[in-house]
Amino acid sequence: MLITKRFAIRTLTGTVAALTLFANSALAGPPLICHQFDAGKAQLLPWAGDGKSWNTPDRSYDIKNLQADTLRLLSPDAPILARMENMRRATIYAGQDERIAAELLRAVLARAQSDAGQGRDSLAWFDAGYLIESYRQASHIYKWDMLEPAQRAAWKLRTEPAGLDGYAMVTKALRVGGPNAEMEFAASLMKDGTASAEHRRRATAGATAGSLLAKNLSTR
């Protein structure tokens, strides 16, 4: 009888552990995509969500304007966290149309190349690298339990950007522009393991208490 009870307890414990692991996996997702970034009062692309769901774009938004609107919002004075949230939203909108997705990526890459040496190159390289890695993570999103069946069928970003290393571009932006805690936070979401941990350490060290960066770090 005692052996039977012990067996039952071990079985129950294993079942609970398995269910916990499954639940955690279901809640996980691409870190550049699956949660909104708090950008404060910065100007952002139109959105219908309240921050609780990753995929609540404004259905009335005309995505034909996505390239122009995104480039306008990625202005020299736009904060890094606003750039991150705008590119997260832009990626989700781009998931509706392969052509628009490709056009936006080409435009952001071209701006990085043309801005070199003009004093804004660190931001331009950051934007290009961040969008590439957002596309990369978004290309796997249909594999996660994050889309309804109809949404999964309609999701267009299914292949990684070929031959492009966005993380390398973001680290280049850090070399060109100097220490930047918010860029370090962004880089930490592109890698796993020790590389991610080191970027997060630098981001945390540079985050002022009560700042938007500190708030975003605390929720991730």
C-alpha cells in the first residue's frame, strides 16, 4: 500500500511538472514580438490593443502607408524604446503582406547605408538590425500557439531574412554611437545564454531608477 501511494505521488508530481512546463512554453514567444514595449508618450503606429495582447493592430489602418509612416516615426529624435515598439508593430502589420514587408526592409536597410558618416548612422544601423531580427523572430511565430487558425493561414512572414545579421548591425550601432543602455536591452532580446545576459547586465546598469527602461526591464 505504501509503495502504491509513493508511486501515485511521484506520478502526480511528474504530471504537475509536465503541465507547468507546457504552460510556461505556451506563454513563451519571440521576445521582440510577443509583448508590447512601454514607450511612454512617444508617437507610435496606430494600434487597437490595450497592452495585454501582442496581436491587436488597428484593422482600419491602411498598411500601404506602413513604409512612409515607419520611416517618419524612426526620426533622429525618437527614443530607442519607441523605435522598438514601432518596429514591433510594423513587423506585425508587415505580416499581412509579403511585398510591403520586403519594401519596408529594403527602405530601412538603404537608410542605414546612406546615413553612414552623417551623424545618424548609429540609429540607422540600430533600426536596420532591429527590424531584421524582428522579421527573423516573426518568421517562426506561426509555429507557436500565438495565432488563431485563420491568422496562422494568413501570416506572410514565414522565412528569415536571407544573408542578413541584424544582431551584428545592432552591436555595430553600439560601437559607433557609444554606450546605450536601451540598445543593450534590445540586443539582449536577440540572443540567448551568456550573450543575452551580458547585454542585460549593461542595460540594467545603465537604467535610471523609475525610468521607462527600468520599467521595461522589470516586466521582462
